[in-house]
Amino acid sequence: MARRRKGLARKQLRVAPYFIALLALTGLLWLSAFAGVGFKSFPMPKLGLDLQGGMSMVLSAELPDGGTPDAESMEQARQIIEDRVNGTGVAEPEIYVEGTNNIVVNVAGDQTDADQLREVGAPAELRFRQVLQGPLPDYTLQDPADFEDEPNDGAEDGESGDESGDASESPSADGSESPSADGSETPSADSSESPSGEASVSPSGDASESPSGEPSESPSEPAAEDPAETNPDIEQRREEVRAKIGEDVWAMAESLVASGTPVPTDQLAVYMQALAPFGELLGEEVAVLSPEMQFFIPTIGCGQLTGRPAGSISPMDQQVVACDRATPEEVAAAEESGQSPYGKYLLAPSTVEGRDVSTAAMQQDQQSPGAWAVGLTFTNDGQDRWMTLANEAVNTQVAVVLDNVVVTAPTIQPGAANGGTVEITGGFTSDQARLLAEQLNYGSLPLAFDVETIDTVSATLGLDQMEAGLLAGGIGVALVILYCLAYYRFLGVIVILSLIVSGALLYPAIAMLGEQIGFTLTLAGIAGFIVAIGITADSFVVFFERLKDEMKEGRSPRSAVPRAWVRARRTIMSANAVSILAAIVLYFLAIGAVKGFAFTLGLSTVMDIAVVFLFTHPVVSWLSRRGRILSSSRLSGLYSGTAIRVQPSRRAVTRPKES
């Protein structure tokens, strides 16, 4: 009997270390949560878009041939956009592919505005192209911003067709009917303001300034292949534009292009009137014209060139036409003088692109105090390509083209190819320089995207749904508690205390993760917590039912608790392992809101294991040695009063009869 008592004493659990571990874990989580907010306020979880509102943007991928992008390119673009958004400091954005050609970007709260969100969808295609001719003034006074916002705005097809027929008549010699006939209103070639005089690409810190706004000509190069010669679709659309313009006007434009020189200033009014139908073309129609025609026709302005479909000047092996960018100061000065701050460039095929850049970082502009620049470091192969381009372009301009805009076009000085870095300047603000550096670091998008919608999402609907979800969760918890109190009686109180301890662990964990890794709580995450309540309650039921079985076999609570725990914990660990495994699979394979559900489900399950091991089991073990709480069926609901005892079997012994 003495040995049995000693063995039973060894089986009894020492609960003090478990309670100390639980207190330490709880204190550490709350301390980390308060440290995340600098001990200045009570820690709060970060709420997602559906709970606190924010902004939502839909990007639509466009291919030049109108086809459907492949899934690999869409996923690559989604990853690059996610890296860009994360690089801006936005916490836990939601970015996913919708359908075959849409990417949805959701940002919670007021962490960004529409303009910043729009920039993350920019292709960020960086090209270094030698300037063949330009900058040529934009005589149309078009505002590119108008064409960016509504690229399809313009004259209807019927109207432009009628006007083109009228305009095909021979222009009057004096050109008095042209609005540009008055020299005071017509910008001259000498008055164009180009950013090239203020921007530079300076290898190893050697800065250079380009010539003034006078159009420059680079050494003659062989003409690049016309896309219409290899693409029947472009050729067909060009013929449609030709029919819309009219044969007489088209012939005059071809004659001007064949001359290879811009329109002389003294004949500008005549050409502006004669070639007016080109000014009525939409951006998508201008895109199918040859680069030379886009450049030399004076009625084709930078607004139309900006309104071309995304990716129109992406091919590296083709000559392209692009306009420069203008600072707000240049725009204001141009408005006062009645001139355009933009100019057109005819650019050679590109040999150096964004993927040749190893790193990009914002830095102070050494030439313009207060302005910012972007310093580039090339890869090994990129450095070789840059040296080749710089050596070929000595004493001529090289344009740095980002997407459809010439950011800067400096003149390359002798020896410029010897440096290992290049500085892109252009009067950038700190935000512009930072954004450009991030776009170049994360890479250009494999597809061109148009912004379909940018909406401000109200939190009203989400809060209503959250209140409904919390109400449903509260009802579920209440039913679980009532069942446990009715069925397990005093042990139901332990269930309630266990759930409270679980909440005391989960809340600081969610708040801490929101500050540390930007985790945001969404409606799907709340659903994960509610589902986890059932898993937690299931662990209690498994333990209590096993304890009830042990006591029905006639064992006292003191001896039944250790035996029941040894057998129940295997089932508890197996069930929780399945839940954790399911959460991991969902998190890595699912997209969107399902990730939040999987994360909270997995986190709640881990906390369930901690609560059962560090609180529920030690408390029950402690109660088994205190009074008759567990022995009383009225208090615990475990002991039914009828013990099932298994008596050892006895074999009948037959003695042989005496003879």
C-alpha cells in the first residue's frame, strides 16, 4: 500500500511551473504589444479594408494585339506591384489577380492617396535611347494630363471624318485662316523650353548640359524597321487612319516626312492648317503612324502621344517618339507666354534598359540645390552596354525614357562611359525620386496596365458585417458555455476561464503582429477566431470525457486525472495538428481574404494548445487534490455513482477423483 501511494504521488502534477510559464507568456505578449505603440496608448489591432475602409484600385492588363495575358505574367506583375506597395510603407495591402487580366489592389485606412496608388501600376520601363532629332516644340498646346485621364475623349468618328474631308482641300497661301498664323500666338522653335538644359545623366559625378531648345540632330543612323511591315494588324489600322485623314493630306504629310526636317517657322501656319486632321486623331490612331510621321507632323501634339495605348513605345528595336516632362514652374511659365512646355523627341532603338540596372537610390541633386536625383548602378552586362552607348553618343544627347516620357536628355561628354554610376536628374521632389528609385529597384512590369477604377471604400458596411459576425460569435460562445455548465457543471467554469485566458493571449498577439509585420484583422480573420472557439472547446470535451470514463471505472479523481490526461492529450494534439496543417495549406495556396482566415485559425489553434497544456490540465489536476469537487456528481458531472469494476476471472480447478 505504501508503494502505491508513493507511485501515485509521483504521478501528481506540479502545477506551479505551468502557471508561472503561462504568466510569463502572457506578460511577454502584453509587453511586446505595448512596446509596439511605444507605451503611449493601449495597443489596438490593425483593421483591414473591410473593417476600417480605405482605397481599392483595379488594374486591367492590355496587350498590343488585344490578346489575353498568360497567368505567369499576371502573377509576376502582381508580385512586383505588391513589392512596390510594400516599399511605400503601406501595412498589409491586399493584392490579387481577378479573372484573366485584372489585378486588384486594396489598401486599408488613409495610408495612401489616389495618385500614389496609381503610380504603383506604372510599367516603369526604363530605356536609354540616343536622340536622333529633337526636342521639337509642341505647337498644339495640348495638355497631356487631359489625355491621360480620358484617353478616348475627342471628336467622334463621324465628325472627324467630315472635317478631314474639308481639310483635304489645298491650304491658302497666306494661311490667314489658321489660328497659328499670328506669330505672337505660335510658338517658335527657338522658344521651346526643354528639360535637357536642366537635367543630366552624370557618370561618376561628371555633369553635362545639353544644348538649348534648338532641335538637335544626331549622326545619321540606318532607319529602323517599320512595325507595319511585319504586323498586318498595324498596317490595316494605318490604312484606316489614312482613309480618315484623306489622300491629299496624307500625301502632304509623307512629303514632309521624306524631307527629314521640321517645318520651317515661316511656313508653320500653312502646315498647321493643311495638316489639321492629324490633330483630330485619337491616341490609339496616332500609335499606328510611323515614328517619323508622329515626330514631324506639327499638328500631332504631346497630348495625343501621351494618350497612346500603354506599351506603344516599349519595343527596344524600334525608333519611337516621346515627349519630355515639365516641372510645375515650367508649366506656369509656358501658360503666361502662351507656349507649350513640352517637346517631342525622335529616339533611336534602345540598347540599355531597366533590367541592366543593379540598384537605384534617391540622392541629392549635386547641380540643383534642394532638388533630388536618382543614382543608378549597372550590372556587369549593363555596364558594358552603357559604355558602348555612351561611346557611340559622344557629343550627342541620350534620352532617359521612363514609360512614355523623356525624363531627361543630356549631352554625353567624352569620357562619360568610364564611370560606374549614372545619375538621373530632372528637378525631382523627394517623393518623385523615391518612387522612381523603388520602381527601378523592383523592376518593370511584364505587362502594361490601365487603371480601370480607383474607389474609396467606406467602412460602414464592413463594420455592420463585423457587428453581425461578433454577434454570431457571441451567441456561439454563449451556447458553448451554457452546454458546458449544464453538462460539466463546475468544470464548465474551467472552460469559461480557459476561454478568457485564450483571449488574453490572442489579443496582444494580434496587436503585436499588426505593429511588427503589418498583420491586419479582416472579417475573414474574425471568422477564423470564431471557428477556433469550437476547436478549443473540443479539446476540453476530449479531456473531460476521458476523465469521466476513468472515474466510471472506479478510480478516484486523484488517480483518474493523470491517466485521463495521458490518453486525451494524444487526441488533442492530433486534432490540433490537423487544424494547423489545414491552416498552413490554406495560407500558402489561397489568395485574398482566405489568407487572413487561415492565419487566425492557425494562431488560435497554437494558443489553444498553450491554454490546454498550461492552464486547463494544471487547474483540473490541482482541483483533483482539493476537496470533493470532482468526486461529487452534482458539482462536476463526472461521477455517476455507479462504478464499473472488472473482477479478475477465476478458473475452476477440478480435482481428480480419488480412486
